[in-house]
Amino acid sequence: MLIRYKFILIRYKMVQATQIRKEIRHYPNLYTVLMVEDTLREAEELLNLAELKKRLPRKVMHQTLIQILDYLQISGKIIIGTKGILWVFAERKELNKLIKKGTEI
């Protein structure tokens, strides 16, 4: 019964998300996406939406910010949880440093 409920809830959210996408009239520009990425990367901690809005150098419309966060989550750069948003993407330079420090098995 619980699994069935989760499927219905996920299905509802998917339908709701597609309805919102149909209503979008404005898409974020590249500068705004990069600004949000830089803010999340430099935060190095879990941020809620209100804290993220405060830390951004310029104001961003709520709908635009949600679109950017959806894009970043789909591309695997952030994780959005119940407690906030966390930057998880590791650039290749950082991975090379971690590989050098690691032990080969």
C-alpha cells in the first residue's frame, strides 16, 4: 500500500511539473545560470531557498530560480533535499587530486 502511494505522489508531481512548464514565458539567460552556479559552489554548505536568494549578487525572480535549480538538478550538479540545496558536482581538477591521493586496489 505504501509503495502504491509513493507512485501516485510521484506521478502527481510529474503531472504538476509538466503543467508548470507549459506556463513558462521567460527562460533564464546564461549569466543568471552561472551566477546561481557560482553562489552554490562557493557556499560549500547546505542552503535553503531563502538563504540562496539572500546570497545571490542580484535579485532573481522566483520562477526563474526554480527553473535554474531544476536544470542543475537534472544535470547532476546539485541535490535538492528536504533540508536544502547542496552543490555536489566535482570538476575534473578536483577528481585528479583525489585520484592521486587515493590508494590503488
